[in-house]
Amino acid sequence: MTIRVVVSGTGNMGREVLAGVVQAEDMEPVGVLEKLSSEKEAALPGGGAVPQSDDPGALLDATKPDVVIDFSNLEWTPLVADAALERDVRLVVGTTGLSEEWLANLGKRCSERGVGVVVAPNFAIGAVLMIHMAKLAGRFFDSAEIIELHHDKKVDAPSGTAMMTVQEMLAARGKPFDRNVPDKETLAGSRAAEQGGITVHSVRLPGLVAHQEVLFGGQGQTLSIRHDTTGRDSFIPGVLLATREVMNRKELVRGLAELVGLE
């Protein structure tokens, strides 16, 4: 079976995804969605073109895709999701910063319609393993901090990966972590943000892609779990995996852990 795919977004990740779909033997790119362009065609890597539109409903009606892969932004993703679900088209979403309220509503709509959707903050397999190992370590250490580092164009902080890591660690541990609170902050906010006793530091610098280190401290020892993304192509195997797996789903799946057998 060949999976017909529409790619939503033409930024750095959108271009990587389109190239990955072109190269996948079991997928066919049939269209591109881009809010900020009125171009009628999108060039494909290696030659050829597919229809492009800033109207999600019209493009989905014209191209009849099986899956929409969306790496766009907080304003555009909900519009794409609405158009897709109304037509029972499956979704793979990599946009981060989406609210819990919106995600909960998305999950309800997916179950009602029996349409599979995968939403993940990070599609790198190494990042999925990092979160899994952090969940395990959190049972044995009482103190933990996260340092997440991303490029300077990233619009949200902390990153979606960091927030998922925090949530998964707290769920596995079942109680808050211990956290140092200084008697005096010489520079206000120097201890950074906190949730459940986990301090989260967000670094934004040109030259970075996506990096995260989870630090644990205990009596006479520390443990560091780190993942580094050196290129956006690292996300493509996970995106293609999610695109194949979503064909067999009838509900919302958050993250890739379940899809790779870690849950």
C-alpha cells in the first residue's frame, strides 16, 4: 500500500519531511500546505512538483491524502487539524507549544471519529530513549534538573521535549523531586523555571539545533543523560515511522514511546 501524504509547512522541517517522503518507497507526496505563500505548486526534491495551497480544506479535497504531516506553527496547526479530521484524514504533528486544552479536545475528536493522530514534541529516536531512561532514573534519585538547548529562532520555551520529559518523570516517580531554593538570588530568576521540583533551564543560541541533558543528583554521585541533534534529518526516521503507524490507529497517540515498543 502506498501512503498518500500532504506536508504542511515549508520551513526547515517541512523541507526535510518532504524530502523524506519522496525517498520513502511506500509513500507518495501529493500536496503541500503553506499559509504564507500563494504559490500553486511546490517543487519536489529530485524533480517534479505537487499542488500547493494556503487553503487546507480545498487541498485535501483535491488531493485525497491518507496522512497530513504538520510541522508549522500554533496558529496554523489547529486549522490543518480541523480540515483533516472533518475529512477523516490522519495526522502526524510535530508543532510544539500546543496547549493541553487543545490536545485534550483533539484526543476526544479523534476517538469520536476513529481517526488516528500522532503528536510528538521530538521525532528523534534518541530523544525518545532519553526520556524513557530519565523516567527510570527518576525512581532512584531525589533531585533532577533539565538543561535544554535550541537554536535562537525557536518560539517556545521550555521546549516540548523538556515539558514531556518533566511530565513523564513525575508520572513515573509519583511525587515531586527535592529542589534547592537559595536563601538569596543575586540575579532574580537565576534558578530558572520549575515544575514538580524539576528545574528547567532553556538555552537559545545560534548554531544549536536541538539538545537536552537531564541531570540527577544523589548521595556521592550524579547521573547525566544527554541527547544531541546535529541535523534536522535525525527526525525523519521517526516521522516516517509515525506516518506508517498512524494508519493503524483510531485515537490520539502522544509521543513515539508506544510506537517503538517502550510502553
